[in-house]
Amino acid sequence: MNKIKQMFELQQKLNDATNGTIWTEGATKDGRQISWLRCIYMEAAEAIDSFNWKHWKDIEGQPDLDNAKVELIDIWHFIMSEAIHFGDTQFAEVYEDMEPEREINPELMVEILEKMVAAAAGANVDKSQNALYEITGIFFQALANMNMDVPELYRRYIVKNQLNTFRQEHGYKDGSYVKIWDAVEDNVIAFQIMEEHPDYTSEQLYKKLEEEYARIS
């Protein structure tokens, strides 16, 4: 099975557990309306902040490429969710063998992310638009520009998928979950585990998260 198909299946499972199977109709099991498009453009805006675009501060600052990659993984969660909601999960498989660029271009990255914000926000306002395919194409352009391929997307997605599952199962919704572990955000810890144990299965990663969380509890 190709990696993109596997990620769609994992996203379906996560969303079912988090929001109830009714989520595909556009609302959670608690009756809250879902806007995956808004999720996409808000995360894309956060990704832009990973780059030193502000002319009035930190002029010599370097882009936070690690954080940009984390934001891209979050965006991918929401793109897949919108695709499942829309009813087409196979179209993205054409990107399975995409080739990354050799060098990261920060200025181009900001432009790509701005295109994503515009496409997602526009479609969220004008419900007659279907921007799913355009947004997905922009996403894989961003991925390539960040020198990432689908295998890296898959590895990073597994980390965030398991972390999101872990959060939900440890009180994220009721506010009891502790997101900062020994002064470090759980995102950082999870990706550090991936770097130290690149061959971990999703089950092994989840178990390691439990061990780390128990240590700070």
C-alpha cells in the first residue's frame, strides 16, 4: 500500500475517534460545525510566521525551518480531512513519487503559503468554489520547496498522528492534558523521538510518548 493511501486511512481513524463518524457530514459528535478550509489557512498563516518576513524586527533572524515542517504536517492533516469530507481520497496519490527541490527557498516558501491562504480562505467564503485540488497542489509545491518527499511526509505525519491520538486520550478536550513537558512543547519531544528512533512503529512511538508523559506527571 502506498504511503499517501495509508495516511488517509489513519486520518479517517483519528477523525472518527476525535469527532465521531458524523464528522464527514460537517459537524462533530457534539454538534460543532467543522471548517477544514479555515484550519488550512490558519495553519498556513502560522507557517508563514516561521520565516523572517517582518521588516520592523529581528532583521537578521533565520527562518525556523523545523517549525515550518511541523506546520506543514498540520496542514496535511486538514487537507486530508477536507478530502475525506468531500468524498475523494484517491486524487492525491498522483503525488506519491514527487521529487523535492535541492535547496530551500524561504522567499518562495512564503509566496506559496500565501497562495494557500488565499485559495483556502476564498473557498471558505464562497462555498460554490472547490479549491481542494488547487490547495493540494500548492501543498505539494510547498513540500518540495522544503526539500521534503512523501517518505519524510509519512514519517512526520505518523509522529503527529500518534501525538494527536495521545492528546485526545489524555484529556486534551477537557483541558487536563499538559502540553509542556519539562519546559518543552510535546511536539518537540515527539519529533525528537522520531529523530532518535527512526525505525519506530506507530505503536512503539505511542508507548514512548506514554513513558515520557508519565515521567513529567
